[in-house]
Amino acid sequence: MSLVINWTWTWSTTVTVEPSYRQSAILNLCFVSPGLVATFLMLLVSLSSSHVKGRNKYPVIGTTLCNFIAAASTFLMSAVFLLCNDLKVEINFVLCSVIRRLAQNSQSVPFLCYVVIAVDRLFVVCLNRPLALRHVLLLYFTALAIAATPLCVQLFYGNIFYEDICGYSLQGPRGTTNVLLSMWAATAFTALFINIAIILFIVIHKHKIKKANGREMTSSEVRNERMMMYGFTLQSFFPVCSLVPNNTVYFLFVNGSAIPSWVWIAINALTYLNHFINPILTAIFIKQFRTATLLFFRIRSPEFYQRTTNVTTLTAQRSSRSTGSRSVAWNKR
């Protein structure tokens, strides 16, 4: 990547997609497609199922949507550039720059959303002060605004760089990409740190955790909360695993080092794997979403969960009567 000084362009200027990018575009489509499908299906399950309800619904949907946006932008970039390459047509210079920068900057959106959902759980579990839905939405919009800021700087600053896909493309100041990489690292490690802290809080204070109405959680509720936090922690752990090699390679690339093609292939595969893992972990560790997923794919029948609910309700009633009987007997003493 090198800065171009004397190159003039207009809104109608076109550029040619580098033929060497064709193989990378095909591989990127293969890598990102599973994540795109998985996040779309999880959104469909979450929005259509009556089993997904309560205050955990919208934070999880928001994070899944962030992963869907990141996967969709990469899919769009690879598909458009592959189509232009195969049809031997040029693409508008500005459009090429927008697609390229959008795919790059959208990868920071999931990292920011992991911080949002970690902060939400921190208020619920540790502080016993659940955030209102409007506050959660405000946090998500703030995350999107933070992710959009480097994108706007890159598109409107006016620098022209010569890159490996479209050749000439709009770019911001030299340090913009380094700032973006630093933001990825800061948000990923912040989310992981908060989630680990919440798990430790649950383990240490499992007998004192209270719900929003002031009563202490039952052992079953604490177990579900702990399982949920395991899922959130893993969702923030895998991005950290891919972030270290990803940021290292990108930092070397934007500062002038030549990167072998096989390294880019491995880095992209590792990065796009996160979009696939996120909804899988949601379906495994969060009970409501697991139930909704099993029903959606008809792995379990509605009658099965109806019987389970009836048994649970009957057991709870018997336990309540038994506790009441012991209390009466104790008072008679």
C-alpha cells in the first residue's frame, strides 16, 4: 500500500479490479458464507420464536446482527469484485473505495457489540441494575457510530492509495488503519476481561445473586446465568485468538511489508470463522435460544417442551407446599 500524489479523479472515474484478486475473492466467499447463513438463521429464529423473550432477547439479537453486518459486507465486496473480474468490466472508483473500506471497517462492529453485551450483563449480574431497553439500544448505536467514524475519515479525507484489489482507492491519513487495528484490540480484550470478571463474580457470590425484583436467584437460575456467561465469554475469546495474528499481519501490510497470499488466506479464514461461531455458541449456551433453535429445525417437538414445562411447574408447586408445611410445623413448635 503506497500513497499516490499526482492522480486526479472525478465521480465517473473507473478502475479495474486486479485479476490476481479472483482467487482470494472465491476463498473469501467460501469462508464467510457459513457465518452469513448461520447469523441469518439465528436472527430468523430469534425474531420468529415465542420462546425467545425477556430482557436477554434484544442484546443477543443485536450482537448477532452485528456479526451478520460484518459477514454481509465481506460477502458483498468479494461477490462484486469477482463479478467485475469475470465479466471484464471496470468499476466506479468511488464505489470500489466504499465497498473496500466498508468491508474493512465493518469487522470492528462485532468487537464493539461484544463490549455492549458484556456491559449489559455487568449491570444485570454484578450491579443488579438492569439497563432499560432504550439504554441498550443507545449503546448499540454508539458502537455503530464509533465503527463508522474511521470509515467516514477514510472516504472523505481525500488521500489516494494504491492497493492490492482496485489499485487506486480512497484512504484516510496514514495512521487511520493503525487506529482501527488498535480499536479492534482494545474492544476485544475489554469484552473478554469484563466477561471473565462476571463469571468470577457468579462463582464467588452464587448464593447472594439477586434478580431485579430483589429476590435471590434459585440454583437453576444461577446455573443458567453461568452457562450464559460461558457462552458470552467464548464469543469474546475467539475474536481475541484471531485478533493477534490478524492485527500483526495488517500492521505489517499497511506499513509497507509484503505478505504472502497463503498468510492472507489463513488470516481471512480465522477472522470469518468468528461470524459462524457466534450464533452456534448462542444456540448452545443460552437456554431460550437453544429451545427456539431446536423447535425451528424440528429437532424437538413443541409437545416435548410442553411436557417438560408441566413437570417443572408441578415440581415447583410440590416444593412450595412442602416448604410451607415445614414452616407451619416449625411455628407450632
